[in-house]
Amino acid sequence: MAFEGKYNIKSPAVKRLMREACELKEPTEEYWAHPLDDNLFEWHFTVQGPPATDFEGGVYHGRILLPTEYPMKPPNIILLTPNGRFETNKKICLSISGHHPETWQPSWSIRTALLALIAFMPTPGNGTIGSLDYTPEERQMLARKSQSWECSSCGRIIEQLSTVSKPPTQEESTLISQIALKGEEQSIEKKETEEIVSTAEEESREVTCDEIETPESIRQRVTISRPASSSTTANEVQPQRATMSSSEGYRNLVIWILVVAIAFLVYRRLYLI
């Protein structure tokens, strides 16, 4: 690599990436990563599928896009090999990726991101951005097919890994488990928040105009017909009429109070909220 003439080697990002490129120069059994010859801020990587999972035996290739503010800002990770866990050619939503800059720590590195990616593969997608929930059979089939996958820039990806094993240290394992847990918690919290909002909207739904009874329907429902008996005398009919008139006046008053109240609620619903 001869990036000295192309980049400002005094830049913190350039110094950091050149140091990481030297540290990751030798491939391992778990991963391989290298910057492109003409772009220090774009890396290609290959990771081995985690053993004892649906991805065992799989070899997965992808891109890492690093911001010029790295390591103060996180990278974006894109997988190119079909795998059944992450969408291809789409930025993955992880707590160590550009989707969550608030959780990124400058002490993390490309190696940390690769190890965390391997650890994330067997975890549930839970609907996060770029996640897939293929069946175990489909993932195992894709793992077998991945062994013959080739990158137009890097060639056959299975040849990039070596037989040298360099598993995570105890400190890295603890850190990665915390990263994975945080990522899953964020997904669960987001899902619970959406459910709470949906329930609140349903419970706060008020009566619509279609559900409001009209004054005419109210009159038809409450009006009571009380025909006079044929044997009623003229003296008896007169007090009955007076009583009925008083009752009807009371009913009408109640009806109009209800109509005004309903109209006020409709006006408030449509214009004041």
C-alpha cells in the first residue's frame, strides 16, 4: 500500500486506518479485511460463518465504508453475499454501524466490527433495518453456495481466509456480547414503543360523525305515542293533554341539550384538536 502520496498522513483518520491495515494484513480463519488499492476509506472483508449455527461453513463477503471523521464516527457495513440474516447491498443496522452513532466508541476498530458482525449473525432479526429471518434450511443452503461466491474486486472469497485462528480475547468477547445485547434491546424497545402508540391511538378514538344520532332519529326513538281511550270523557282528556304537553316539552328540552352537546363535541373534534 502506498497511500502516503494520496492522503494526508497527519490526518487522524488516515493514521488510524493505515495502522489498522497493518494489523489486519495477515488473514485469519475467522476474517479477512483490506482497503481497496485506490481508496483507503472503503474496505472489503470476508468473514467465516459462526460454528454450530445455521451459518456454519458459510463464507460471507462485504464492504466497509468509513467516514472521514473515523474513528470518531462509526463505519457503515454492507454484505454482498446472500446469507439469510442480512439484506445484501444495504447498510446493516447494528449498534456498531452508522445507524447508531450514539453508541459508537472510538476505541472500537474494524476488527471489533467484524467480530461483532459474526456474533450478530445467529441472533433474531426482530424487524431491524436490513435484517432477514430466513429458515434454517434456507440459511444452510446459502452457506453452502457462498463457498463458490466471487467478488469482482477480490476474486474467490473463500481463498482469502487462512487456517490461522485468532479468536476474540476475553475482553473482546465481553465487549461484543454487550454490543449484541444493546442492539437487541434497542430493537425490542422500538417494537414495544410502536405497540404502545398503536394501542393509545385506538383507545383515544372518539365518536365519529357517522356514529352520532341525528335529532330526527332521537325524536323517533324517544317519542312515545299514547292514544286516548275511546271511553275517556272530555273532562278527563283535557288534563291528560296538559300532562302530555308538559312531558313532551321536557323531552324536547332534553333532546336539544343532547344535540347541542353532541354538536359541541363534533366541533371540538374537527376544529380544535
